[in-house]
Amino acid sequence: MTNREAKLRSGKFPVDAALVEQLVARQFPLWAGLPVRPVATDGWDNWTFHLGDSMKVRLPSAEGYAEQAAKESHWLPRLAPHLPAEVPVPLAIGQPDEGFPWLWSVCQWIDGEPVTRGIDKLALARDVASFLNALQAIDAAGGPAPGQHSFLRGAHPMGAYGAEARRFVDALAGAIDTQAAHAVLDAAAGAGANAAVWAHGDVAVGNLLARNGRLSAVLDFGCAAVGDPSCDLVLAWVFLEGESRAAFRALVAVDEATWARGRAWALWKAALLAASGQITHPAENAPLEVIAAVIADHRERA
């Protein structure tokens, strides 16, 4: 099943190139007539299309993502000068219109290669750690608190999804060590949050681009918020391993309590995916592998 098929089957709002062409022509006549085509690898929260050779159009796939376009348009120009990798450059905000009910956006296209399993994971770990340290160091005054717009990224994981995580863990009895998984969640529940900083909210393989084997861009700030950065640590278990995971842990400037909360984020998402059978990014570790790695990491640190 393709990502598009999965999105449509799950009830996401249907969007195709013809609709995008109509929206652009009505609202941005300057760009009318530019070719519109789907991107090769689409995300889950948005439908994304090429607009000509140098732009992309992103349209939320459900109402829950509708606040993100305006947030990115406001904050990305303020964050970008402080970050060591490219981030999206918003060009315009489209309004709700015939055929589409929410705000949508036009951004510059960023060239780069999708991250794959074959990338130098140690170099990527170092680059992502540098990016997160720079992001967390940016003045957070006035930034958006965690909420629906961020799907509670930036909140304490156990307050946001703790009960749900425990239900998914119990649903996987027989496939995972449920007692050990609950111990991970117990540890996170006792790990209080620190001062609020900027969090990207979705540091996932599909939102990273590389050039010459090094991180070149970080995409999709739709879940960005000012709060707890532990949600940005899940890459450690979802993609990294061994030496690269150790390097990432050593280089990201957060404390042990933040790592405990990060394990809860990773466990929640992996348990959700495993229990529901949702598709995962082909470059990521399988959900049950992620759960095993999180449990092993917890035991090592306990």
C-alpha cells in the first residue's frame, strides 16, 4: 500500500494535482500555469506537490493540521538564521477556498537526498545533535506552547499520551516484554520537565535531507512548540544504533531526565504503530525493534 492509499483509507482529506492547480490559479495568478505534480515521497500530515521547479505546495490532510501553515509562516523566518541546516522558506499562505477548507502554504523547494539506511549514521547523529542544540538555544520568548497545533509535542509525554501508551503496550502482550515497557513509562512519569525551549516535534527520517552524506536540511516544523525537547530524541531508537546512538546521546545537550522522557515518546509511537499495524518509513527500524532498543537503553541507565 502506498502512503497516498494509506492516507485516503484512514480518512484524510483527498487532494490531487488538479485541485492544487485550481487553488494556485485562483489565489496566486503569478504562478498560474506552472506545472503541479506530487512529490516522490509524501508525508502523513500534509499533501505535498511540486509547483514549477523551485517551489512546493503543502496542504494539510486533516483539520488537526490546519493551524500549522500559519505557525510555520510566522516562526520559520525567525528560527532560520540561527540554525546550521536549511529549513523551509515560506513564500505564501493560501486561504480556504472552493474544494479545500483550510489554510495551505507555498514554500521554496529545498534540494537534497532523502535519508536512507545507507547514510553514514555517525555523521548524521552528530549533525542532528548540532541542529537540536542550536534550536534549543534560540530565544523561546513568545513561542507557541504545546497544543493541538503540535499534537502535544513539547508537552510531557506521560501527560500527553501516557494512558494511551500503556494501553498500546498491554495490547502487545506476548510480542514484547510488557513489564519492562511499563517500567520505561514509570521512569518517564517520574522525570520532571526542565525549562521550556524550542522543540521541532517531528525529527524523523522523512523530515531530514542530506547532501554528500551530511545533513543539509530539516523539514516540516508543523509540530514545533516551545516546551519539553524530549520528543526530539526519538531518532536515537527509531533510526540510529550502536556508535551513532551513543554519539547522539553524548552530543545532545539534555539531561538524564530528558532522555527518560524521550524513551517514553519513542515507546508510545512504536507501540501505537505495532498495535495498529500502521505503515512505517522504510528506512526506520521496525516498531518492535524500537521497543526492544528503548527497553534495553532503560535497563542500561536504571
